[in-house]
Amino acid sequence: MEWRISIRVLLMFAALIAESFFLVKGWLLPAALLSPVIIYSVVEFFRFHREAQVELNQFVESIHYRDFSRNFDVKHAPADLQILRKGFNEINSTFKVISKEKETQYQYLQKILELVDTGILSYKHEGGEVLWMNETLKKMLGLPYLKTIHSLSKRDEDLYQQVISLKPGETKIATAHSDRKSFKVLLSATAFQTEGEKFKLIAFQNVDEALDETESKAWQKLLSVMTHEIMNSIAPISSLADTLKNRLEESVSDLHNNGGSVDDLKLGIETIKRRSEGLLKFAETYRNLNKITTPNLKKIYVRDLFENLYSLMEPTLDQKNIEMEIVLKDTDLILEADTSLIEQVLINLLVNSIDAVKDQPEPKILLTADMNANKKITIKVADNGAGMSKEVLDKIFIPFFTTKKSGSGIGLSLCKQIMMLHHGNIHAQSIEGRGTTFVLQF
């Protein structure tokens, strides 16, 4: 193409020199005959330049609108433009390949981010407009959509403040709230800049189960050491008290019971023995937390589980005039669990609910089961009792903690450990004066 343009320019230049020469010499006839050739060359050069400009504009337009599907007809183009159109087509093909690779990488990244268990949120640093959030985060927070990061404050003010204050490169553990349920999330932040705008990327990782497992193992170690030390220390005292009591009874005839001193001594020894045995029993009870190691998992119908529970609890419920309602929409719902252990959990929760509603004018307990959107089976035990304060609610699964005068503080701790053995979790929702709901999720 370049050599054709060069030839045209040279021929035009030669024609103009010749025309000038003829005019200087006064040769009008040759000058008149050469004039149409010069005019034709100029018009043809202008036409070629205009066609090339049109072709270039169309090419630039296709690039501007990313229309890489446009094809420039090479076969039927003028010979001068064939090379130009061929070059445009090659550039378009290259851009098409690059665009396709970029789209494939984007789709690939999208699928990866949708599959990971970590929630991802990206938003503009200026204004807080949310650009993207994956499905994991939507399910985690129970939010189908976020227009701006500031919209999060209406749903969860505490979490919003933690996210906003998080600096790029920083990591912290925060508490998230969803449907009256609280859970721990690990927040990580990074920042990037493109086209003059700053963006912030936040990763949300649910670490509630990991923290629960760590906490449970820590309690197990503590209980193991404590029960071992208690039993080693108290057992000799109990044995010694029993020996002293026997020796006292053998020697009572030789002693003078002046002012009831012997009786006081006997009573003191009996008290020491009784309290020692109580501490030994207490330590033995807490050792049960460490005895369960592997559940015997079997597929069971939830309806059978509920029927057995109702048969077991019915006499107590009738005696205390408590209404118990069972709601099971899917009667074919199957749970993979250790029947005896899960029954133990549910019985414990029902006993707690019975105690919670004992002073209510119309005591009621609701037992339900269904499958949520994440295909996880959820069992709920709800009551209309007095409910619990937030301070109490935060401590109910801690071993030793109890609000009952005769409670040991072992029941809910054991329930939590059993649920963790089933790779599930248990949490409570409670409103003072309105009742409590325990949620088991498998």
C-alpha cells in the first residue's frame, strides 16, 4: 500500500513539473492535454484518502464500542484498500481473542468466588457504593442486596462500624448478627486503585465453629485437670473421715460426752464425709463431658424422633398442664445422627423449657423441624417462658454456669459438645418476657 501511494505522489509530482515546464515554454496545447490528467490524479488521491479515512473511522468506532464482531470485506474492496481492511480484521481478531480470554477469566473468577466459603464484599472508598458481593456473604448475613456499605448499618450497626474502621492489611474478629443469631466472623481488608478511584475489598470468614471447637477443647482440658485434682485430693479426705467416724464409734464408750462434745465431733466428721462425697460426685458428673468421643451415626426419620420424645415427656407435660405443639411439614425428613445422643439433647432442652414456663398462665412449648435454604436440617425448641437477658444468654453454654438453684451447669455444655460431634451447632434466641428458642442445625 505504501509503494502505491508513493508512486501516485511521484506521478502527480512529475505531472505538475511537466505542466509547469509547458506553461513556461508557452506550449499551451501539451499543457491543456496534461491538465485533465493532473485534475484526475488529485481527485483520485483525495477519493483514496477519503475512503481510507472512512475505513479508519469505522475501525475506531468498532474499537470504541468493543464491537469486535465487525468484519471488513477484503475480497470486494478496491485494491488500494484491501491491505488496510486486512490489517483492520487482524487487529479486530486479536482484540476479540483478548476480550474472550478476559471474559473467561472473569467468569472463572466469579465461579471461584461463589464456591468459596468466604464472603467477599467490594465497594468504592468514596461514597461507599457496593460493586459486588458473592452469594456466600448474602447467605451469611441474610442480605439479598446492598446498595452502599452504609446500608449495612440499618441491619447490623456493630458489624458496620467494624467494617468501616478496618484498615487495609488489617485483620480482626467481629460479631455479626443475623435473624437474632450472633456469630463470630474474621474480617480481612485490602485496598486497590483503578482509573483514579479507590476501592476496598473485605473478606468475611465465619469462624464461629472454629472458635467453638477451640473453646470446647480448652474446657475439656480444664475439666480433665480439675476433676483429676479434685478426685485425688478429696478421695483421701472422704476415706479418712470414714475411718475417723468408725474409730469414734468404737471409742465412744470410753469417752465422756460432756456438753455433747462427742456428738459435735461425730456430726463434724459426718459433715466432712458428706461434703467430700458430694465433691467426688460433682467431679464424676463433669467427667461425662469428656466421655463422648465418636457418635454412632444412623439415618433416622425426624418424625420417629419426635414421637419417641412426646411419648417420654407426655406424662410430665400433662401433670404440669403444659401444651406441647409439634410442627413437622415434611414427614419424610431424614436426619443422620446418633439417636441416643440427640434424644439426650432434646430431652435436656425440653426439661429446661418445662422449667421456664412453669409460672406462665398458659405454658406452651413448640417443637419444629425443617430444611433451610442451605439444605441443612434445623430443629427448634421454643417456649413462652420468662426469657433470658443478653448477659445470661452469652454464658449459658459455658460449663459450670447455671441460673438454677439446683442446677449443675452441665446440661447445655453437654448439648453443645454433642452437636459439635455431629458437625452441627446449637444457639439460643431469647427475649426477656417473651420466651426462648433453642436452634439445632445439622
